[in-house]
Amino acid sequence: MKAIEYYLRFTDWLNARFAWIVAFMIVPMLCIMIWEIVMRYFFNAPSLWAYEISLFLYGGYIVLGGAYTFMAGGHVNVDIIWGRLPLRGRAILDVLTSGFIFLFLGVLFWVSLQRTILSWQIAETTMTHWKPIIYPLRTTLPVGCFLFLMQVVAKLIRDVAIVIKGRDIFPVRVQVP
């Protein structure tokens, strides 16, 4: 029981802290977009790099924040049935549908990991004139999938506990950073 509690607390803590750090990616993205707007519309001198870098930052931002969003219950949910069920009924439905999440994230993790390894091996760049390296961005997908999978396992443990005990014995204790 202590190992389960440790896993749940560690996973929640890790994803909350990771999301807190990743949230600061919005600052350079905002600065880059302001720079590009000023250069393009006031000086008629658009850059080659601003759009691509902001796209890279945004992609990493979305992928790396998914696990925290899942932990906080921020993903889209079909409430037509789920929202009308009692706590135990919602937990049963979540346990039954968790296989789809594991299948999707498992395949996404495996494929993205293979692609990321190849990207690092060939020092992949984009096909634009600027040719920035892309393998750091590719790395965010398997990392984000792994963190998401950790959080899905934590949710499954919590749901199974609710099904067995009828109440939430392992609530998420991490506050929004």
C-alpha cells in the first residue's frame, strides 16, 4: 500500500512540477511573436525563424502539458452518461475505457520514440530555408507520452480503489502550481 501511495504522490508531483516548468515556455513564445509582429508590420522585415520557433515551442508546450491536464481533469469528457453516474459508476466506466488510452498512448509512445531516435541519429532539420534542428522537438512527444502514461496508471489505480472501496482513498493532493 505504501508503494502505491508513493507512486501516486510521485507521479502527481512530477507532472505538476513538469507542467509548472513547461508553462514558462509561453513567455519566449510570446516574445518571439511580438518581435515578429513588430518586425513584419512596422519595419516590413519579417524573419525566417520566428514562426518556426514559436511553432516548435507551442508543440512542446501542448505535448508536455497533457499529463498535468489529465491529472487536473481538464481533458474533454463525454458527460452525457459519465456525468450522471455516481462516483463508483464513473470509476467503473473509467476503468473499462482505460484500455483505449493505454493502447493509443502506447502506440504513440513507441512510434514517436523510434522516430525520435532516428531524428537524433541523422541530426534532422526542417526543410525550410532556415533549417533549424528538429530533434529536440521530436523528443518532447515520447517524453510527454511517458508522463501521460504514468498519470493514466495513477488514475487507473485511483479508479480501481474507488470501485473496491466506494470512495476516493487516494485523492490528488498536488495543488495547481
